[in-house]
Amino acid sequence: MSAADQQSKALAFLRISIGLIFLIFAEYKLTSTRFIRTGMAQYINQFLNEGSYPFIRPFLRNVILPHTVFFGTIVSISELLIALSLITGVLVRCASLGGLTMMLVLLFSSNYPGPQAPFWEFFGASLEHSVLSLCFIALLIAPSTHRWALLRSKQ
């Protein structure tokens, strides 16, 4: 097996694994109305009370919080679409851009270590979102391998 084949398989494993994680995220949100009806508002209030970056607080307070049912629905459906895209390998770059955007919004909404924190704590506090952000960046810059192109090359 060539190095390119090994890299392609590693990226496919990463892509499918992240897709399955997002499928789990979407499943609990879409099979119960709890997240959409009340959970999103609870998360936003928690973010505002416990550690969002100062620059994103007005957005959370003035845009998201008054419309949490709408944004909860958008988040739930987006997670499902990202999952399906990554699992099937269709529109992976679009899904990766959406996933990266979601991870960055979550990072800035919930991982602020405080104004007095040493520089390294910003990275330590963000691990739950920055690691997936890096995975989405890898999927964005990876060469796209379309099933149709692979089939044509074998003919």
C-alpha cells in the first residue's frame, strides 16, 4: 500500500469518526424536544455566566438568547447534516467549514479562562473545541477524493 493510500485511509477514518460523533450529538437533540425547547437557552445562560469571551457576549445575549428555539433547531439540523456529509463523503468541505464554524463559536462562547490567565491556559481551556477545529481544518485542506473520480480512474 502506498503512502498516499495510507494517508487517504487515515483521513477517511478521521472523517467517518467525526461524522459518527456528530450523529450522536444530533440524535439526542432531534429525538427529544428538550434541547430545542429549553436546553439551548440553558447552555447560553451558562456560557454567559461561566466564561464566554467578552467580544461574543453581546451576540449571545442579544441575538441567540432571544431566539434559542430557532437556533437550537439550526444547531440540531446542522449537526445531522455535518454527520451525514462526513459519513458518506459527500460535500465534505462544506460540512467541514460548517463544523469549524460551529466549533469556533462554541470555543469563544464557553472556553474563556479569564483576563488574568496565562497565555497557555487559553489553549488548555479550549481543548474540547480546538481539537475538533483542527480536525475540520485537516479535512478542509485535504485533497478531495470523490467516488466518481475514483471510479473513472479505474476504468
